[in-house]
Amino acid sequence: MTSLFTSPGSSLRPDPGLAHRRAQATLTVTGEDGSPLAEQDVLVRQRDHAFGFGCIGFELIDWINGRSQDETGDAELARRWTALFNKATLPFYWGRFEAVRGEPKTAELRAAAQWFKDRGVGVKGHPLLWHTLTAPWLTDLGAEQVDQALRERIRREVADFTGVIDTWDAINEAVIMPVFTAEPNAVTTLARQKGRVAMLRLAFEEARAANPEVTLLLNDFDMSTGYECLIEAALEAGVEIDRLGLQSHMHQGAWGEEKTHDVLERFSRFNIPIHFTETTILSGTPVPEHISDLNDWQVSAEQWPSTEEGEARQAEEIQAHYRRLFAHPAVESLTYWGLPDKDMWLNAPGGLLRRDGSPKPAYDRLHELIKGEWWTSETPLRTDEAGRVSLEGFLGGYELEVDGAVASFELQAPGASHLELRVPQRSAAGTASR
Amino acid sequence: MTSLFTSPGSSLRPDPGLAHRRAQATLTVTGEDGSPLAEQDVLVRQRDHAFGFGCIGFELIDWINGRSQDETGDAELARRWTALFNKATLPFYWGRFEAVRGEPKTAELRAAAQWFKDRGVGVKGHPLLWHTLTAPWLTDLGAEQVDQALRERIRREVADFTGVIDTWDAINEAVIMPVFTAEPNAVTTLARQKGRVAMLRLAFEEARAANPEVTLLLNDFDMSTGYECLIEAALEAGVEIDRLGLQSHMHQGAWGEEKTHDVLERFSRFNIPIHFTETTILSGTPVPEHISDLNDWQVSAEQWPSTEEGEARQAEEIQAHYRRLFAHPAVESLTYWGLPDKDMWLNAPGGLLRRDGSPKPAYDRLHELIKGEWWTSETPLRTDEAGRVSLEGFLGGYELEVDGAVASFELQAPGASHLELRVPQRSAAGTASR
């Protein structure tokens, strides 16, 4: 096996100027017959971001499946969700997904994933393999049976969702997996016996076998040298990590400039695009520092309110965090860990909406960034005598409208490019080719 | 490359009964002609431990090389040293060993190593590759030249000392190596570029090439999951780790039962014999917990005395630590990081002798263990009509004396065994065969 470790690139430094997020494109606009549309007024508008602005979609699953307890509130939640995000993470915690062996909630999750997909939202499944919230019925099985059950579950989920979910957290928190002591479980027992790398290989290889086109993440909360060493171990073992998942739950205080810079610097060395997979920033009191496992912090929602001061601070910290990550070329997406305070993990006031559904300042601030400052707003342009227009925009999906007809195109790579865009006569579809 | 990771064995649990340290042997004692020496009085005595009771030998180098500033004190120090230990660690910090390029202190170190070897003491060189105390002149070189210089230095030292030093810390503190920030240095820069595993491979492969029979350690102070992951990375990369080195400097307080148990449990999973390579336990005030790098603790020896209360505590803690490690079958040796307080790292009162050379209670306590409780004292026995004697003893080297003639033998493996021992007529040499 050849090592997959590659020497760090030299270009992965943060650029607040965001050159890596922008393209300068010249479009030659033609009619259906290929002849340039000269001297015409056109409208160009961005439709989507190339960057993944994600959020968990857990809270919408019941509503999508017609089981809402609050139709109005959930519909509004869905509206707020799609107004901001283009990537959804959906839960595949095995102990919940298949609490009774042989009865997976495939239909329910497929409906949810399809709902997001229909709205142009990419979906990730989380996670295929983890020691926490694993299937309770595994404890009755021997090591070989557990191994087999894990493989079958991974293949089944990846295969069943192909085309709807093609991105997965292949394995979650493998650094601690074999030495996890908070609750005895069959996955930890197996990891102890096989080692971490064998568990990684199991997850990545089974998932890839079920869908060769799948995008697989290694995901961890451990930002220490331990995670670096695990990544090196995976690369030496020939495990193909498509994306590197970094959690950033900040229940004990925002990371700030220095820690974020350090983490980006250390983890961008592997030349694997980075996803910030789980970001939480509170609008209330932080968890005390002496709590080493956040799951030990057991308080009610009433004991942990979102405060005015906290919401102002949260908005600042979220804005700063998003700016730092968007400015770093190694980062490809950033997923926030929960839109509403309702049903938040640990009852934490970490959402962007209050319990009554109203937006906190952080929601508005994020909207200003994602759909304002970093969004190419509708731009009227006029083609020249050769049918050309020039535009500069953030990478992502666009459409161009001319005389009532619309064609779509993408700005895919930073820097200068030239596209030809054929506009069908008063039709909604069109294709761009370089 | 096939993974070298093996599933954890089932027998690596601590046994305070020390069955893994003891053998029950039946010896058939014969004369030179091979005929049994029946009904004879014999004396059996232990000469050495199979277990490595080690210490650094740094303080004796000048004295061995005829540069003592205190002949009487140093001779007494040497006597105290050899009365207790059977393994020595000698310093090969590159920045000191070869401060000026091309002028290595080979002769001086070889004299020291030979002195120990002549006294039956096994010697380890420490370390072949480390980012701290590295050669200052490396900073003038480019990456490829640094790489080449490292390789040459490793080959040179291992080759030059073959037969006198056949055990080396191949690489020291690789977990932190590429992200070490305390002082810029060429080794960290190279590790950053190549990755940890490549640095491990460099050290192990060059050393092995220079001496195929060498015993090589991976050595680290990091007892977190980070070191576990690095070991997995090494094993996946096919790096043959002969022994696993765990440092245990306890300047901030003794580990105690729980941490020691946890470390042994986690690191014995790799089925690689464990060396506790660097143990320090203080007889004075511990370094405050907020100091994260011990090198930041800069105090004079006068400010950091050995106290009566501290010495009593140190003796208890050292005894407990040695008992725990000797009771664990995965542990093969334990090296204490300095016999005298004089010249101790950080000026810490961590020695077993006071600054005036007198023994602290910990020295006597260790002597009681190593040469008392865990030592098979001289035993008079009488052979039966077939020339046989039975004995139970701690693993190690022995001699048997009969009628003024002496033959030596070894108890190598725990449990029952049968040896034949031919005793030459009134000679000091003899051989045992199974």
C-alpha cells in the first residue's frame, strides 16, 4: 500500500480578500442557433453557493413525514431553513434508525432527504459508524457478528440512499472509539480488538463498495495532535478520506482567532478539503470548563436561557467564525448544528432561532453574509457586439435572463474563465459549456 | 505493506503475584564429563535481573573519561549506580554530541558505553532523532540537505556503536514533532513537510540498515490517544517498533494507581513490549499544574530543595510505581531519569541521592526491592542421586557453585523448565543447555 500522505501545499493560507471564492467570467451569450445575442439587455443572478452553508435538518423530519405537532411553526422553520442553507445533515444514529433489528426507518429518512434534494439542498448522512447511540441489540452478538452487522448496515444505508444521499460521515470520533468509557458498547469493544485503522477501513471500504461515487468523511471532535496522527494512520493504510470533518461545538466558549487559525493551519496540511461539520455557538451561559464530556452537563431548557447579551455576543462570534472559515481556501463547507433552540442537543441555547421561532441576531447576521455580502445580487448587464458580458461573482450556480428566456450556468473555479451560454427561446432550461 | 497491528493478547493483565517474573527450574548438574554430580552441596545465587532496571548514566561520562571534578564523589556515585541498575541510557542529543559539524563526541561516548558494558550493564542511546537539542547548524541547510544529514547521522551513530550500544530511542516525541512551536528548528520544519510517519520511517529504516540486529524504540511523553494513533500509523506503515517507550516524568505529581493502570491498559494493546524510559518522581514541591511545558519552569536548585516530607513521599511513590510496572507482564524495563539531584533536568529534586551524595529513602527502598524482595538470594541446595536440584527464582542470570567451581545459567522464561548445567573443574566459566 502506498502512503496517501502528500506534502502540504503552499497556497492554503487564509485570504480575507476571498479571491479563492470568486470568479471573473466572460460569457458569450448565444441564441438557440448558436449565433451571438449582440447588444441585448440581460439579467444575471446567483442561485446557489458553491460553498456548503449547511445545517442539520433533524427538526424537519417529522413535519416532512406529515407528523408535525405544530404545522405553522414547522412550515415557518422550513422557510427559515431553506432561506439560509444549501446543505443538510440528516441523522442515521443506528440505535434510533434501527432500534429494532430489521426495522430501519429508511422510508422516513428517504422522504426527508428527497424533500431537501428537491429544494436544491445537498444531503449528508451522519454517521455510518459510531460508538455512541449505536444499536442496542449489538450487545447480544459476538465480535464477528458485530463486525458483520456493521458491514451490512453500512452497505445497506449507502445503497438504499444512493442518488439522494451521496455524502456520508463514514466514521465518527474514531480517535476515542477504542478507549471510550462513558458507556460500554459493542462498537468500542470491536474497535479495541481491531484497532482504529481497521474500523476506518471497514467503514470506508464498505461504503465505497456500495456506491463507488460516494463522498466519505472522517469526522471528529478531537482537534489535538491525536486526530492528526489518526489521519496519518489512515493515509498510511490507504484509506481514501474524501473530506476531513472537523466538529466545532463551542459550548464552553467560542474558539476565537488563535485556536481557529491553529486548527486550520494544522489540518489543512493534509491536502484534503475540510468540512466544519458541527458548529455550535451559544447565546447563553457557557458550560463550565471543568466539564470534560459535554454529555455530563445535564440541565433543563428553562435553566439555560438565551439572553439578550448572549445573543449579541453569539451574532458577533458566529460572524467572526464564518468569516475566518470562508477566508480559508481549505474549507469547503460549514454546517451549523441546529437552527432552532427547540430540541437542541443538551438543551443548549445554541440555535439561530429562539424557542418561539423568532430569529436571533445571529440568524440575520448570517443571512446578511450568505445572501448579502457573499452573494452576487441580480445584475443588469448588456452584451457587446459579440454577445459578450463580463461579470465577477462568488462561485456557485447562476442564471441569466434575456428577453424572458432563462439559462443557467456555474462559476466553478476561482479566477478568470470564459463560458458560452446558449439561451433557449423563452424556456427555463439552458446549458453552459466552457 | 501489510499492517503490523495485531489484536491485543488476552494475558497482559497485571499480576501482583509476579508469576510472569519467576521460573521454577530443575537443574541437572553434571561434571565436565557429563556425569551427574549426585548428592553434592551446591550454592545458587542470582547475578542479574532479566527485567531492565535502568537509569541515565549521563553524570558518569566525565568521570569515566578522566575529567572528574570530584573523584571521590564520582567514584561513590558510580558504586551507588552499579549497585542498583543493569541498564544505562546515554545522551546522544545531536546539538551537544556534534555541536560543530564533523566533530562528534564518539570516542567519549564509546568509552562511557564500554564502561557500562564491562559491568554487565546494557546501554541504550537516546535519541537518534528529536526536534529539541538538535544540531544548530542544520538551520543553514535546505530541506533535502537536512533529510540527508539526519540519515547520515543516524547511520553513523548506530554503526559506530554496534556491539556496545545495540538499543536506541530511534525517534523521540514524534506526536508533537511537526507542530512543536517552543523553538523553531530544522527537524520540525522537515516533519511538517514530510509528516510524522515519514520521519519514523526515516529513523527506523536508517538505523536498521546500519545494524540489522538493533533494538529500536519509539519514545514519547504523550500518553494521550494521540500516541496510540501514532503507533497505529506506524504499524500501518510497516514501521517495525521493537519496543514502545513511555516517558513518565512526574514533576507535576505522581501518576498514581488509576492513571498508571489506564496507560498500561491502553498501550499494552499493541503487543509490543513496553519500556518505561524516563521516570522522575520528586522529593520536593511539584511543578504547578498550569505549567504545560516543563521547560518553562525555570528555578534554581536552591529554590527547589529536597525536603524530609518530600523524600518520605517520594519513597512511597517510587515503590508503588515500581510495584505496578513490575506486576504488569507487558513491561520489560523501567529507567529512572537520574540518580543524583546534582545536575538534574530543571534542577528538580528528583534524584535518589541528595546533592551531598547521601541516599534518600527512595534509594534504599528501591534497593530493597531490586536486590531484596525481587532478588533470589544465595541459596544452599543439595543435588539428589541424579544430580538434580530444584529452585524457584526471578528471571535473570544465575551462577551455581559446587566445590569451588562455578557455572552460570539463566532463567529466561516464566514457569517450569529443566536445565542441564555442566560444571567445569574449579573454573569460573560454564554453560547451560536446555
